[in-house]
Amino acid sequence: MKLILSALLTGTLGAGFWLVRSLGDEAPEGIAQIGPLPLQTPLKPIPRQTFTPTTRKGYWNPDVVGDFKLPATKSATFSGAGRNLHVQQDWSKLFRRGFSSIDKTRMAPEEYRSEWNPKPEGWTSRLKPSQRTLTIGQGYMAEAPFHINWARSSDRAAETWYIRPYGDQQFKNSVNWAMLELNGGCVNFGDCPPGKSLSTFSKIYFDIENEGVGNAGVRQDQANLYVFMVKALREWVSPYTEIGSIAPVPRNSYGYSRARDYNAEPDWLWNMPARQTPASRLHGMPNDIVGKSFADVVDFQMPGTYYVYPDFDYSIRHDADGDRHWLAGLLHEQEVNQKLSSRKRIAWQWLFNTQSSDFPNSEKAKNPAPPAVAEGMAVFLWFTGAYGVILWDDAIDLKPDQPTPSDPAGQGIGNDRNYACYEHYVHGLWRLFRHNADLFTGREKYLNDQTECSYDNGRTWFKYNANQLKTRNLPFVRAIVGGNQILVAATRPYARPDQTSRVMIRYTADGYRFYSTITLKGDEIYLGRATMPKVSTARKKA
């Protein structure tokens, strides 16, 4: 009989009092500890920075922490709110607060050229290519001058032009031309290569959100267009430019962490190969994309999800298979999608709830992520082996200390929100990367759901995925191993402030024998690091 361990919640955990219950054959089998526990190696807690979160509306302070940089192996794009608050005082500040690039919508006028923002001859942007990203929304293709209706209605796929015939007066009404006109990126920054116009953004993110089709009969045309869109753009970008899209992803769980997703197949639009159809031949699809899928042509996948208000609600339960759970949802999207595709992963994150009439208190984006959630988003994503993140917001510029709008529609959003969640998020990045950047070399190992923990004082050891941790209401623990170093993140999501939880972790591979105990207080985001002891030669021979 397979056993799992579930905490008996009687106010205080950690006294070694656990209830063992059988869940049948679907539960992962625990490994019994053989012999006495080895000596434990204490984890050294990663420092926290003391700061007072802002209470001002429409403001956040990046100086709650000092300078640090993201490791070169990772990417973090700022597409959030309020860069304007600080850019005039120090335009490079966010690059020393964990971000490696700025989305074009958040750039200062001094940083790019356009028809309405001219620059003198010889001008070059202060932003390096690695510091620039571009997001392409559906409006870019749907509106003038391209008028590509498919961008807003995927069911128009079969009537959409790939490439118009030479001399066609409506040549701009084609996906090919819409991608071609993005070659002006280098003009924006004054760094066009000799005799060429190419986009010089480091990353381009598609956010057209038209991946679903109501008419199954246009699925092949839909897949063809997604492949062609990326392939056509590739002709007009710099060799170092990476391309990806918020959708499709191999598996979109929409913020849920259900057990069934761990055995799911990839979404059809992710890996359907391009094939000619009568409509695609008529509308100029080239043969050179035949046989290629969207998964083949993008540089990275973008699994991730925005939260709705119940994800932040500490007063409700979060431990049923269908319940929403902030950390299980975050980890689930990464665990599932990394198994379905080897493409690098970049997640979208937003520190407020997304609007949804389907969930209580989610009708407006007015609820900030609680402190532990905001900090935990900035920590746990990187423990999955994710390549990057985009911190996004529906607000761009902020104006602090404004009176509450008289119109209810403007209350609780934009300048009327408290942005202390940004400070907790940056604090999480600082704790992780200011003190542990040396681990992120590209050679580190991410344990993910192979992180081995014990919830009965070391008698039995389990490897749980995010859903299993959620449904068993256990502390979440994830680890990264680099050489003889182990970095551990842990938390008890939704725990009461007076609640204490204990969990043990071990790593017994690659010649190491590491055991340690973590004590958690409330829902704190714990970070600890240790040098793992090697198994002695005599012990190996025995």
C-alpha cells in the first residue's frame, strides 16, 4: 500500500505529530529511511533586507534594496508600472534592481527615436540591444495600415494573406508585410547595420491572443499562420534577437494545478506541422514552412498565468485538486511545460489580480499580491529552471498621491493602487540573486518535483509535484544544486502568522549526502544555502 503524509493541523506544526493516511495507488510511494539519520548540515539563511513598505498610492521605491544584477544566464523584462518615477533621476536604476531589459512601452523619450520623437543625426540610444524588448499586441496587425482581421478573430485564418502577389495594391494587408515593417527597430535606436534595416531588440514577444479557434475546420490554417508569422519576422531581426509568444504554449492550465495536467498532451497549436490547404495556397503560403510547427520556430515558450483574487485569499481553503493556489499554480505551469518541451521558458507575471467576473472580488485589478506571494513569485519561478520573466502591469506611468477618483470606475486601479507589492517582489529578486548569483552559471541542476523531503522527522522521504503538495497541504520546498552547493527555497502557503512548520530535505546523489531541517514561520519565504558533505570513500566501499 502506498502511503502519503498529511499534516494534522492543530495550530502548531513541527512537533513531529503527523497523520498517516492511505490515498490508494495514485499516491507516490515514499522511500523509508534505512538506518539512523546521518548528521545534518545546517542551511545558512539568506539575508533579508529590513524596509518599511510604502503606503503611498501610485508609488513604489526600488531602493528598498541596494544594487545587484541578474545573472547573465537569465532574463527579466520590466513591463510594469512606474519606471517614470525614477528614470529621470537614474535611467539605469532598474538594471541594478534585477531587470535585464525594458519593454519599449516603458522606455523614456530619450531612449528611442520615432516620427513624433525625433533625434539628431548620429544619435544612438543609451540602451544596449540586450536591454531592449518589444511586445507585439493584436492591434499592431489588426489596425491600420495592415487591417489583418485574423489578429482579432482566429476564425478568419482561411481568408488571411501570407504574401500578396507582386503589384497588389493591398500589399500591406498581409502577415509578411506586417512582419517586414518591424525591421525599423534599428532606426528607433540609431544602430542599423550598414545598408540594412533590422530589428535590434534582444527579445520580441507576441501577445496577439487569438490562438483559440471556434471553427475546427480552420485549425490547419491557424497553425500555418502562427508558423509563418514567426518565420517571416525572423527575416527582419538581428541574429541575436529571440522570438516567443504568450500563446500557444504546450499546456495552458490557466492558473489551476490539476493532477490530470501532468499526463496531458501538448496543445494542438503548439506542435501541429504546417501543411498547405486550398486557402493557404490561394493566399501565398510559401512551401518552405511545410512540416515546421510553432514549437520548431520559436526560441522560447511562455507558460505562466496571472492571478485572480481567490489566489490571494488566506481565508479560504486551497487544497482540493480544483482549488486555485498561488504557488501550486506557478510551479505547475513550469513543471508541466518543461516536460512537454525543451524550449527555454519565460513567464509573464503581474503583481495584481487580473480582471475576471467569474471570481469573487476579481472584477477590477485592484488587489495586490500579499507580501509573501509577491516575494515568492520573484523567488520560486527561478527554482524551476525558468530562463526568464516579464513583469507586466496594466498601468504604465504612475503619478503618486492623487486623490481618489470620484468616478467609481477609476477607484482602486492605476494611480489609486498601493504598489508596495513591487517592493516585496524586488526584495525577493535581491535575496535570490544578490547573494547567490554565482550558482546560476548554466550548469546548475534544478530538482523541481525531484526535491526529496520528509514530513515525519526523516522516517519516510517523498518527491512531490506542485499539485501533490497542494492537495496534501504540505510545505513547499524546491532546491537548486551547483557543484557542492545547494540552495533551498521553502514556504507554507497561506499559513497563519503564528503557525510553525517543519520539513526535512535531503540530497543523496552525485556523491553527496546532505540532510537538513527547515523550520518555517507563517507563510515566510525561506531561502537557505549550504555546502554539501561528500560521502567518504570508505563509506562508498562499504
